[in-house]
Amino acid sequence: MDSLMLALDLLVLVSFFAVISAIRDHQRRRGRPYPPGPPPRPIIGNLLDIPKGFSWLSYMRLSKKYGTNHVVARLLLTERISGDIISLRVFGRVIVVLNSVKASKDLLEKRGDIYSDRAVLPICEMYVFFYVGTLA
């Protein structure tokens, strides 16, 4: 009887932490969904889906299988297009894979300020501007 109560207590505790983790993840993303990807397994997520060799080929296959977009054509026909972005979960972390040059340039060059974690240092910009200005 005591071992059953202990197992039940442990189950409640693990469930509580799983719910708290899910709530924090949802708040951090502000309700926005992640890009499509293969369904994760419990605890390890997509650890077994991450390729060890020839990763570009494996990610392209995953992109064709899971990263699809549905586009409604003029005649209300749906056409499947290979997606450029997929996401994988490993031990609660999300890994986003960009599969095309267009997606990489768009997200990392054009909108890099949004996605980078580096702080903007105005003193560096002023120093470079001042230094270049004195040489001319």
C-alpha cells in the first residue's frame, strides 16, 4: 500500500512539472506555434531523428515529409509545396532547421536583429563612425 502511494505521489509530481514546463514554453512563445516537424517521442523528443552523417540529405527528406505548406490555388485546389523550415525537439529544447538559402537570408540577414541574442552597443557604432570619419 505504501509503495502504491509513493508511486502515485511520484506520478503527480512528474505531471505537475510537465504542466509547468508546458505553460512556461507557451508563455515564452506567446502562443505562436513552432514550424512543422516530426512528432516528438516522450522525454527524448526527436533525438533519434537527428542525423549523424549526411545531415543535409536527412534534413531535406524531413523537410519534404513534414515541412509542407498547403497553398490554395485559384480553382480551390490544394497543392503541397516542400517547406523551408522544420523544427525538432530534443530534451525540451527546440531546434529550428532552415533548408533553403532564401529562408536563411530572410531570417538571418534581413531580420537578424529580431532573432539574435546580442545586445546593441551604441558606443561601438559611434567609435567606428568617428574613426572612419577622421581618416577621410
